[in-house]
Amino acid sequence: LEKNMYDAITKSCSEFEVYFQPVISEPIDNKSGRKQYKHVGAEALVRWNSSKLGFLSPDEFVPLAEYLGLITPIGNHVLKKACECCRQWNESGTGEYAVSVNLSVVQIMQNDIVDVIRKNIEENHINPRNLVLELTERLAINDLARTKQTLLDIKALGVRLALDDFGTGYSALSSIRALPFDIIKVDQNFAKDLAEDDYSQAFIRMMAELGKAINAEICVEGIETQAQLDAIKGMGVKYVQGYYYDKPMRRVAFEEKYVYN
Ligand code: G
Ligand code: G
Ligand code: MN
Ligand code: NA
């Protein structure tokens, strides 16, 4: 895995393909309005089409890439592709598109991270608000003061920051308070039993309430059914994401369905 990963990065990362999953904003609930919505964005999700190893999902290689420091070149490649799409879709698509990119805490610790992000925004002339950077606490944040300063520097570019997978891993309510997030993404585990479980409903209601106090929008991930969508109706959740709308798909498929429709 390690050797193949080095080789793939040397070959200008062309084996790393970026998929896109729609992020739905303000679903419209009229009776016949299933799967309708006002706006759509996209989360960029990397896959590795390895010539030697076959098709690999990020769960199979991102942890090793983080350990080896190789998530930085891979992540830069994903960011570049995502920003190119953001430019193209906003220039020629039928709506306004925000594109979300996952950043590893390993990337956040690179000295040039702010410059890399700025360069991508400038080269593509994108409205920085349309770039969302997602950070997860799957790995512990070791240096909170430094992380906070870096996130403030990134935010000063005008991009939005999202806290990903909230409610799992090292997630702490103190991070929401300490770090400048614009969006909190509730982990998909809470969507799983949303239709029948009071706890998950209460958790999402609580997060929406907390979001109001700190000026952060809530995104619920992993929505697979109409019943799950109904369960969060009226809670003040701004974004939803999940198989109910679509799985992550190749760029061309996303464009056909959501950009040039
Ligand atoms: O798309 P999928 O469910 O297979 O993604 C699995 C995990 O991999 C998710 O937690 C997601 O955040 C992570 N992931 C996907 N793409 C990227 C990426 O470009 N960079 C990083 N750091 N993580 C990613
Ligand atoms: O950690 P992060 O939220 O970045 O990862 C998103 C992951 O969740 C992707 O791998 C994506 O394929 C997966 N995903 C997205 N929507 C759904 C869903 O509705 N159900 C399930 N089981 N997984 C989902
Ligand atoms: Mn994510
Ligand atoms: Na997530």
C-alpha cells in the first residue's frame, strides 16, 4: 500500500479521483415535493483508482496517508480539483454551488496551508464563501492554540469552516466554542435511528439550538429515507446530505444531474 501510494503521488495524483455528493440546502416539504430543494452544493470525496490495487475507498488509505504525511499532496490534489469544479459550476451552471473539501488535521499543521488555499481561490476566481473546508476530530487536535490561529487565518480568506463527524471520535463541545466553525456536521450515526430514537432527535435539536447561539448552521449527514428527513423537519437544520438524495458520484454524473439541468 505504502509503495503504491508513493508511486501514485509521483504520477501527479492522476489515480486519485474526486467524487461529489450533493449537499442539499432547505429541502422543500410540500406533499408532492419529495426530494425537492432550493439549493445544492457538493462534498468532494476522494477515491483511489490504483492501477495495481484496484478501487480503494478513503477509509482504506486515508489513515495510512495521514500517518505517512502523504495526505498533504493527495489533499492538495483534491482541493485543486474541487476548486476547478467550483469555478466551472458557478460560471456555467444553473445555480450557485458551494463545494466542501475534507482537510486532515495533518494538512492544517502544514506551514503553507493558508497560502495553498489562497492560491486555489485566486487561480480559480471563486467566491471564497463557496468553498467550505471540513475538519474532523477523528484525530485529536494536539495544539489547540495553533489550530485556532490557523483556522482564523483560513477564515480570513473568506472561506467557511465546517466541523465534520460531530458526535463521534474526539468531538468535544469545547471545540465548537473554541474554534471558529460556520457549519457543524452531525455524524451520520445520529441519522441512522432518527425516525424511532428520541435520543438522536434530541441530540439534533440540541445541536440546532447550540448552532443558533454561536451562529453556526447545522448539517445532518446520512439521511437515507423520507422518515428520517421528516423527523428533523422544523428543527432548524439548514443542510442535509445522504443516500436519500444521492450517493457520491463521478464529476460528470453530478454535473449532468445537478449543474447543467
Ligand atoms: O466517501 P466515503 O464515505 O468513502 O469517505 C470516507 C471517509 O473518508 C470520510 O470520513 C471522509 O471524510 C474521508 N475523506 C474522503 N475524501 C477525503 C479527502 O479528500 N481528504 C480527507 N482528509 N479525507 C477524506
Ligand atoms: O466523514 P465524512 O462525513 O466526510 O464522510 C462522508 C461519508 O459518508 C462518505 O464516505 C459517504 O460515502 C458516506 N455517506 C454519505 N451519505 C451516506 C448515507 O446516507 N448513508 C451512509 N451509510 N453513508 C453515507
Ligand atoms: Mn466530510
Ligand atoms: Na461527516
